[in-house]
Amino acid sequence: MERPSFTVSYPEYGHLEAAIAFALVALVVHRATPVLSGPFADAVGTTSTRVRLGFAVLLWLALAVAAVVSYVRQQRGRAPEFGARDVLVEFLEQHRPDPVRHAVHGVAALGGLIIVAVGYGRFVAALDGAVVIARRLVAGDPLGSAAVTSVAWGVVVLAGLVGLAVGGDRFLVGLAREALYRYHAARL
């Protein structure tokens, strides 16, 4: 008689991080393309339509890379096949989130979300200022100056995005791992 085997789709870290990183790249490309396409076209000797197409291709490539990295990360971390449910439950128990660290990840995600929500408008304004400075660099014009508060808000919102991406990713994966443990432990 064949022994039953147990497998589980075990969640790995990094999917939310990849999604937020792609969203940030998409925001930068969206804000920079109209401003930089003309100077880039002049610098390279092509049309601004081709430069815009190049930016769009880069954005699709970034999405493909994010999807492939997430897929590979999930496949690499797959749980092995278990010969008995108690061995599976023991494996899941060893990989449960630590309650204190799980709470810290939740707080980091919530704090990052609040920072991003409050500072998003200022972040976009700082990003637009950085794009203008990049345009001046490409065109060979004088740089001008950047407002210190704009730069500070840009840094603060980026820190909030990191907190949201890393904390949120760890928190959500921890919830999924805890749910898997409780589901399989209840079936013993």
C-alpha cells in the first residue's frame, strides 16, 4: 500500500516588495517621460516618440523582471513533500512568525502606509523637481537649486515605502504561514 504524502504551497517573502518597487518605477517613468523625452531625443539624435517608446519598453521589462523574480523566489522556497502530516505540521511550526517580530512588521507596514499617504503629494512634487534637474543635466543647462524640504519629503516618503514594502511583505507572509500552520495542526 502506498503511503500518503503531504505537500503545501508555502509562501515566500518578496512579492509585495516587488510590486511596490515596480509601482515606484512606473511612477518615475510616468512622471519623467513627458519631460525628458525631448532632451533625450536631442541628445541621442532621434525622435521624442522613439524615446517614449523606449521608456515604455523599459517599463514592460521592469514588470517582467519583477514577475519572474517573484515566481523564481516562490518556486525556490517550495516546501518538500512530507511522508506524514505530523512532520508537515512540525515544519510549519518551525516557520511560524515570531509574535514580536510579526508585530514589528505590522507596525512598520502601518507606519509606512501612513507616511506614504500623508507625503505622496509632496513626494510627487519632489520627483517632478528631480526630473526637471535631470532634464537640465541632459540639456546641459545650469542646474538651479532644489528645495531642501522637497528633498527631505522625497527621502521620508522613500523610507515610508521601504517600511510599507518590507514590513507589509513580512506581515502578510507571516499571516499566511500562521494560517497554514493552524489549518494543518487542526487536522492532526
